Amino acid sequence: MKLSESFSSQDWELDQRELVFLVLDHHPLSVSAFVLMERMRANGGFVKPKMRMSQMYVFDVPVAASELNIQNLDTLVCTPERMRRLDRATWTQLLARFREVRPEATDAIDRIVAMREVERRLFGESERVARLNEQRDGLGLALDIGNLDRRSVLQGLDANRANDANSIFDLLDVIPVHERSMLEHDARLFEQILGAVSAQSAVFQDDTQRSVRVHVTDQTDLESVLGIDLIIYSTRHDNFLLLQYKRMEKDDQSWSYSVSPSSNLHQQLGQMVGFRTTANDRSTTMPPSLWSYRLNDDPFYFKFCEQFRPTARDASLIPGITMSAAHLEEFLGLPEAKGPKGGVSVGYQNCPRYLNNTEFVQLAQAGWIGAGRQSAALMKEILTANRDGGRSAMLAVVDMPKATSAAGRAWKM
């Protein structure tokens, strides 16, 4: 049986999730499958509610109406012109009859019914929820840079665990990194930039040589953490990136981040200026390679995020403004950064040049941005200061094979 995975209807009033019995044959009437449908994220001006069939159990033999023995069953079937939502008593009776006539389907039916109640969205305005969303976004960015399947990982998010979670791994079914693997691959690197702190770890990989190993420092309760620092290390390019998350607010115009005179952003930018000065003083000439050239060897970036509550179904990254520290420092000195009342901010209404998620991933993936591994000791000073200031870190080691030709790229003449 071949089924479309989605459908839409402009006239039906559909909830975020709907349970349906699927009728494909009307003469005689029979039921072919039991389905959980989930609302898809709208895009491209699409105005009709669009639903995806996310979970489906197909009966080996369609269940005939005569087996169900429910009076006037044909009048309960929806048509494109008419939606019929069953009352609770009829729905309960229908589920019971399917369990009786197809006992082998009982577990599958119960599993799909239960999945309708699983919460996939991280609700709430708590610091814990904000930090979990930042960690989720950091994980998604790392998977994209590693060319792994972000969607399949993030769709495993279970927000019902959020109240007790201290890292994004507590919401995901992931494969832990074995202690020996951590020792062999990442322990020395972790120590170089983060020191002797405890961490939760997980590995993500496909059937190629690509993998992303993620380590989240876990010594502090997320409720008291002020922000997340994402460190990305590429084994292919032997370089670091440090992405700091900042949360924007929405005013009458758009999303923006206010930079008050007392904002810790000034201190962080000052530390990064010091990093660049010290790095230049200590610079050592490294032998060139196919992977060593950078368009920008500054490792510091900021992501100013919308307060976005993604569902696991759309697996989206948080929309926002990503800027290098040098670009941000220059922007904050421009007249465009100052509002009518003299305040300074960065947002969509005054900053037309920034990196979106796709652009940042492409630059990081190709190794065009980032600092070499010789900068690890200096980065540790920055991260230690951030930790003392209430921030938490996550390290993503992106492990990809080194190609020796452009055969894997879709180049054209």
C-alpha cells in the first residue's frame, strides 16, 4: 500500500496532533491503518493547515466494517467536505473494538495513542528551558557542520523530562561515549580548553567515517546558568570556534538585544581583543596544509537568538543574528547601533549584515573561519572567565575525513 505522508485542508479545524483510523476502501467499507498526524510548520505563505502522518500502524488485513459491529459506521467517516470528530464514548468504543478484532495490533494502537500526549515543545520562560534550547541549537549546529542528520536526532526530544533535565542529553535518546573513547579521542582536548570539570558525553555518527562527539559540562544546575558557550573543534581543519549565545527580546518593531553600559558583553569583547593581541604576540608559524588557510582566524562569534520554542517535528535551529566578535565590536561603535533614546542595541531593525544559520554552518564546515589548535591555552582563559561569570560550556568535536580532491563537491564548469 502506498500512502502520501501529508495532506492539507483549509476548512477543517485540526489540533496540533490528531488520531485517525484511515479508510481507503469504501465499497465495502474497511479500515486500513491507525495513524498519528502532526501539524507541520507553515512556510512559503502556505495558508492551509498541513498535517504529516508521523506514526502509522497498517493492518495486515484491512478491518471490515462488519467485524467492528458499530451501527452506522459509514456516517462517521470524514470526507473532504465534511469532518466528523467522534465524541469520547464513540471513540473509546471504537478503540476497544479494534483491540478485540485485531489483538495483535493492541500494543501498536496503545503506543500511538500514548504518543499523542508526549510533549515535544519546550514551554516556559525559565532559565532552564532557555539553556536547554541553546544546547539543543548548539547540538543541531554541530550536527550540520558534521554533515549528519540533525532532524532525526532532534526529533527524539522529549520535553516531558525538561523539569529535571540538566543537559539536552537528558531529553534525547543518545548513545553515550564510552569512557575509553573519551580518553583516546577527546580527553586531552577537553582538558586543554575546559580544564578538569565533569561532563556528560554522547556520540552521533552515520555509516560513513563522519562523527560528532559532544561533551556538556554539568557541574552547575541549569537553572542558575546565565548562558551557553558552544566550542566547535574540527579534526579536519584542526581549528576552534567559540559561539556565545545571547537572548534577544521582542519590542514593537522586531527582535533585538540591548547592550547597556553595564552589560557583561563589553567585558567579553575586551577579553577577546586581549586574546587577539596575545595570540599575535605568541604566533608561531605552522606548516601550511590543504586545510590550514582561513578567511578569518578569529574564533569568537556571538549568536543573538529569538526566543524560539521549536517542536521536535520541525527540528529547526533557533533563528537569530550571528556575528564575529570583531564585526560586533565595530557595529556597536556605529551611529546605527544607537536608538532614539541613546540606548545601544543589535537587532534586525538596525543590523542588515550578519550570518544566518546556513551561512555560519557553511563557513565552519569548510574551515574558512576559526583559530588553530595552538590557541587552545588562550581560549581556556576566556572560557574559565565565562564559567566564573555563570556560563556553561559544551564542546563539539566534529570528526570528518580529509579529502585530497574536489571529487565530492558538485562543481560545474
